[in-house]
Amino acid sequence: MHQIQEKLLELSKKMSLKGKSLREIGELVGVDNQPQKVKHHLAQLEKKGFVDILGGGSDVRRVEKATGGLIPVPILGTANCGEARMFADDNIEGYLKVSPTMLKKRNNIFAIRATGFSMNKANVNGESIDQGDFVIVDSENKNPHNGDYVLSIIDGVANIKKIIIDDKRQQIVLLSESSKDYSPIYIHAEDSDCYSVGGKVLQVIKKPK
């Protein structure tokens, strides 16, 4: 969830926002003179089911979610294809409704739909990553350890890979674990401007067979 949305939710816990203008709400969450940004993030919260906006935006009411209710996990596109901008907060394709007991983490996560077979021999908590599976990514964890599975973004293209950190050679290697032969991707530390980590892979939610 976007940081501004988290602040808006926290504010709605502490006080009533009824009658407050978007500008006033923005000042309370540190977004001065940007009412349209506040409006956008409130709309995202309403879309996710966290708030109700009544009276044309003059009354924002927090929706208390029942304990044990399904968790809406935003779906932010597919990997291994698509431009990196698909992971922006306003490019949500939809929501994956997941039982809380199935999630290892609930906050600051998103789902990616896997395409292709380049990771069909992966082992994420005992699960492979096959075509059509949903991969749950921790957007907060962008400093993976050696051997972690990550969502990598290389030259604007999203991939799910296993990361090997080779400190001796000052490079990282992104490995496919597949029944087919896919060449590793090598990235030197000096060329890190063409590469970023979108988050660590937490788990796989398998498609029905």
C-alpha cells in the first residue's frame, strides 16, 4: 500500500474527516497543496474497500473489516513481461482475494501473474512457479539475500528469478530454474542503473489444475 494511503488510514482511525476539504486532509498527512493527490489516494482506498467516501468527498468514513475476512491483494501485472511502470500504485489490474491464513504477510504486498515456464523448477516454500500462478511479492524487501527469489526489473522488463550475489566478482546473477535451458543474466555492480529489485518473492498461489 502507498505510504500516503497508510497515513490516510491512520488519520481516519484518530479523527473524523467529515467536512474536511482535500487540502485540509493533505496538510494533516504531509501532502500540502496537492488536493488532487489526496483525492487519488482516497479513491484508491475506497476501491480497495478500506473507506467509504460520501457527499462528493466531504465525508470520508473508515470501513472496519471483519476479522478473518478475505484480504484484497492488488494485482500489478505479469512477469516476465511488461514495462516497469505497471508496478506504479495507479496501475492496479484488479485484486486477488485471499484468506488471511494463506498469507505469510498482509501489508505492503502485491501479486504478479506468472507467464512462461522459466521458473517451473523453482522451490518457493515447496512450490514451483508455473504459467498462470500468482506470485506474492513483498514490496518492502528490496535488499534480498543470496539465493532469494525476487521480482527483478531489467531495462523496463519484469522477471521472476533466483538471485545469486557474487561479491568476489562484484556482480549479481539472475537464474532461471526451469525444465528448459535459459541462460543466466549477469549484471555488474557498475551497471546497476539498468536493474532494480521490485521486491522479494514470499510465496506462490497455485492456479487450479
